[in-house]
Amino acid sequence: MLDHKIVKFLISWVNENTVYKGFLLNLEIIDLTLEELQYKACRGKCPVLAFFSAPNIIYIAQLDFNDLCNQSILLHEMIHVFQYQSGSEMQNVFRENEAYQIQNKFLIDESLKAEAIDQLNLKKCRSMQSNVLD
């Protein structure tokens, strides 16, 4: 189950580190089993751990949210909610690019803050998360 403290932390991080300052989310996060999530997203098995549904719903697999990589997935989807709620008229490819850039910044910043020996980034997380999808 997703801890609301993590959600508050991520919202605070976004407000402090992105252009999405002062945004309040009317956010619904629904955690599903991986199989339920993949069926909802793709009608079968596919490489997805979360997705955003306008205007304010995030579907996410039941993951260990004490893990920074998993937190970054939720953060990525939250960026899509912020984008939608801000009225952003960016094309989808640019929305996705912005969300990935912010997700990567989060991973690097939080790794440095934790003084991790092996600094996390999106590529490393994707590598680790591919095990979940197999």
C-alpha cells in the first residue's frame, strides 16, 4: 500500500524543484497488481508499471515505495497530472520528455542526498525494474 507521506514528499519535491510551483493536486492514486495494471493499460501483458488518466488519476503497480526508483515512477506520473492541470499545450512527446527529465533529476538529487555509493538515474532504475516486468 502506498504511504501518503511519500505522496506528500513527492508533491513537495515537485513544487521545490520544477516550474510546477504552488500546484495543488486533487489526485487519486490507485495501486493495482501488476497483472491488473497491465490489463487496464494494454488489455494484456506489457512493459508498464504506471500510467496517468486525465484529469487526476494515476494507476500504479503495487511496488515497494521505499525504493527511490519506484518513487520516481510515481513522480513521473504526477508530472503528467501537473502538466494536465496547468493547461500545458505541449505535444505528448514533449510532455513525456519533460517528465523523464524531472524523474532523472529526482533520482540523481535523492541519490546524492542519501550519499549513495552508486548514484541512481533513469537508466539504472529501468534496468532494475525490468526484473519486475519479466
